[in-house]
Amino acid sequence: MLGQLCRAMCVRLHAAHWWVRPTFHSSPSCALFADCDEGCLKRYLRARNMDVTKACAMLKTTLEWRKTNKIDDMTIEEFASSRYMRDGWVYVDGNDAEGRSIVVFRKRKERLPVDEHDLYLRYMTFVVETAIKNMKNGQEQWVWMLDLAVYSPSNAPALSVTLGVLQLLANHYPERLHKAYVVNAPSIFQMAWKVLQPFIDPVTRSKAAFVNTKDYHAPAKAAADSSWGSWASSVFTSSKSSSKEAAAQAPAGPGGSDASVVLADGPADGGKGCFGPFLQLYETPFCYDRQRQLLTACGWK
């Protein structure tokens, strides 16, 4: 069924001269939409609930956007002098065990200036394009690791920037997210999350997991304050889960850690599952030279 819908998309796009290759090939990613493969068509179909007309319109919009913004003409040097690249605000840091690219976001203490919003969004595009190029073993998705340890209302990005990033990923990189780990966020972040929730697709929200690294270093030590854990439990569990199921996932006793509450897809087992494999990477400082090597290996000029 899905294959037939892909062929229908292929014929329609080719007839409209929006897609120059009416046959599929075996490339594992579609960083260049002129060489879009069957996996790419499937992602757009899933993003539009298998509606061929809507999926074609979405892909057409992406093709126009890529051409207008010269996405395939980006280079390392375009961003080499920016602090986003040099200081590691957002970057790709290798792959998980299955070959998915890992995208690391490090919240900095300074707030993004208003006059740099457009440059930041273009750099974000460069990062996710790098993530596609970096995927291994036929993978088509990425894992995000968002380090919010220093998040505060004073350095929070403008809502327009956050929404711009969400729209970028939703409109032009659909069905790419495997998991998003929100790491060490302070409790004040709950207000920002409540504001953002209506703008995030429920399926995407279900892939978010709130993590506190303290629980992986000292799994036997429960946090004394349960208010944040209780809130996280209700927010990050699937929208289909009942309140009874959410309560069953909460730790016994009066206390509760962020990790033990939210990582419902695996036990809070001191790092043996879920976020555990990413802990060392999270605690590894950003290295600009290593990042340049990765970008070069991905084929960027």
C-alpha cells in the first residue's frame, strides 16, 4: 500500500516537473531532493496521513524552499566565524549504536540577539543537513540531546526563534525524529514547555524524554522534591496514556527523580538503558577541531 502511494507521488511530481527522477534508487538519505528516494516519499506521506495530494504539496513547498534559500550551496566557511559553530551551540556528534545521527544542542548563558535570528535558523538548517549526511546503516532519523542546564528566563530564546526551528523541522524534515532527550532542565522550563506544547505535533511530543543526569550517576538516590517529577510524568507520557497509567510509571514513595518518572520506555537503571548510552557523550566537551573533521567527512566544502 505504502509503495503504491509512493509511486503515485512519484508520477505526480514528475508530471509537474518538480521531481526530475521518476524512479527510486538506494541512497539512504535525501539531503538532495533532486535525488529523493522512496524513504523520502514515505516520510512525507506519513507526515500527511498518507494523503498523496497533501504530501506532494508539502514536498513541493520544500523543493521551492531549498531552491530559494540555496540549501545545497551552504559551506563550512559560511558559518566558520559564527559563535554557533565555534562555540558548539548546536552540532552533530557522531551516531548512536544503530547509526542514527546525534544532534547536540547546548543552551548558552547569553541570549540570542534579535538581529541574529535569521543567521541562527540558517545555521540550524546546516546542522540538520549535516545530520542527514552523517547517518549510517541506512538510518533516516536522528536523536536530539538538548542540554538545558543553564536555561533561565533571562537567556531563553525569543518565541519566534523557537517556533522557527520547530517549523523548519516539521515542514522540511518530517518524520526524522527518533528521540529527543531534554537534559538537566530546571523546573522553570515547565512554563516554556506549556507555551510550546500547542505548536508541537502529539507524535513528536511523545518522543520527548526528560532526563536528569544525577539519576544516572546515583540511581539509588531519589530526589526529595516530587513536584517537578510529577509534572514531567503528566507531560511527557503519551497523550493516549490514562492518568492511571501515568501514575503507575511514577516511582514509589514520596520522592521521584526526573529520569525515573519520564523515561517510560525503559527503566531508570543507572544508565543501562534509555539515556545511559548517551551519558558519556553528553559529558564530553565540544571540540571545534573534531567538529570540522566531521563536517569535512560529511562532504561539506
